[in-house]
Amino acid sequence: MTLPPFLVAALDAHPDGPSARHAARALSTRYREGETSAAIDLSAYLTARLPPPYPAVGRARDAPRAPRPHLPPAALLDAGCGPGTASFAAVARFTSLSTITQFDNDPRFLDLARELAAASDSQALKNARQVRADLRQLPDTSADLTIAAYTLAELPETEAAAIAAALWARTTGLLLIVEPGTPRGFARIRGARHRLIAEGAAIAAPCGHEASCPIAGSDWCHFTQRLARRRAHMHAKGATVPFEDEPYAYLAASCMTPRATGHRILTPPRVEKPAISFDLCTPEGRCRHSIASRDRAHYKRAKKAVWGGTWSSGA
């Protein structure tokens, strides 16, 4: 997946500065350790941290099970918007969006979101409303699509579920939460899931059920999405390969009950001559599923299975 051309051009217009690599490494360390984005180096953020979440949000955006009567959406609420990454991913998929509200507590991010949106060819982005607001005091607005991308990571884990519920109260269609694919990121997702089910939400993805989450202990549910790196991104990361795999965890909660389309594939499929195997998330728990090569029809289909996709044995 690649960034949209307008965003690449806007990022290229921002100088990286002589200490870009050092600042990018410091920023990555802060995120891995669960620290907030306060007082970060904005140039380093634009170069090293804005690009990876874009494909993760895009992949999660397309995961909810059909049918989706609440989509396509008309109004987007981008919660804890940062420079607007989630808004860019949403507009790339939903041309139906006409109203976008972005809120963040950091005026520097709001300025960046406004600047980057102005460079877009999307009228909805150009007309987006930027609001300074805190996650603990949400703006008085609602939307049929709410996205909180890498937002709960800014909060103590104990507060994540309550904030998710508050965002849900402002959502009339679909709430999408995306977090870093780390144990801490998933812990927030799992807490939000439990609370949202209690609030009456239907879980549209990645789970195919509302039963208890089968991922417990030190394990965590996450997926990856590949992004093509720009030259500046490679330099800031000290990278030698032209792509990056972004690990992410996510949750999509719907106001409508979606139709089950299969069980989520939790691990990369392991392809061997006797069989193809992978872990599935089912209402009965996590299970190892194997498809023998002698079962030619299912084996052929299993060869196309991907980590993060779905599997239905009866298909």
C-alpha cells in the first residue's frame, strides 16, 4: 500500500532536518514504551510515524463483515486525529464523506491536519473542521463513522474502555479503533471490546462473534500491513529495504448486526506439503486449523488464505 500522491508531496515539502534519524529513533522508542505524543519532534513524526499507520487504518477500515447498511458514511469523526492520518485513509475509501470533524488536544497537530488537508483534492478534507478537544472531554458532535487511530495509546490502559464507550455514544454507524500491534495496544483493544459489547455494540471485526476474547495472558491479537517507504522514511529509519510492515491491532464496533462471513485467521498460514495450517478465532476459542493436501478443493483455497483474512470451512 502506498500513500496518496497529495500526501507524499506534502510530506516531501517538509524538511527532515540534520538530526532526523536520531529524532525518529527517539520517537519510535517513545511509542514502543507507550509514552504520549506530547513534546515530540514534528518533523520526525511526519517522516517516520505518519506513514505506517496509514495502511494499518486502511486495512482495518475494509475488514468489517457485510452487510454494512451504515456504510457508505457521510460524516466522519477523527478522534485524536494527530495530523489527520485516519481522515486521509477514510477519504481514500469513502467518496461519500461530506463532513469531517478532526479533534486533538495538541494545536500543533491540528495545524498540521489543516495544512495537509488543504493539499488534498478532496473537498471534504479541504472543508474539514479542526477542533481542540481532549479525549476525556469529547466535542459535542456525532458521526456515522468514528475512527480512533493510535489514540487510546495516549491514555492509561485503565481509561481506554471508558473512552471507547464515550466515542461509541457519539457514533451512529461504525466505530473503528486501531492501535499499535503490541501487547499494550491489544490490551486497550481487548478492554474496549468488553466494554462496547456491554454497551450493546455488535462486533464487526476482527472477531466473528461477541463471545469472550480467546486471546489471554501474554499473547496478543495483531496483524501487519505493508507500506512502501519513501526515501526520507528510509533515511530516518536507517532502513535498507523499500518497505515496512506495520503491526497493528484493531476493533470495529457496529450499530447493526453484521452477517458472519467466517473466522478470523490469527497467524500467518504455514504451508507444508502434507497440509496448510493456521490459527482461527472462533466463538469456542482459539483453535489450530489444518487443511490436508488430499482435500484438493479446500487446500487450493487455503493457499490463498492470508493472515488477518477470514476462513469458512463450508465455503
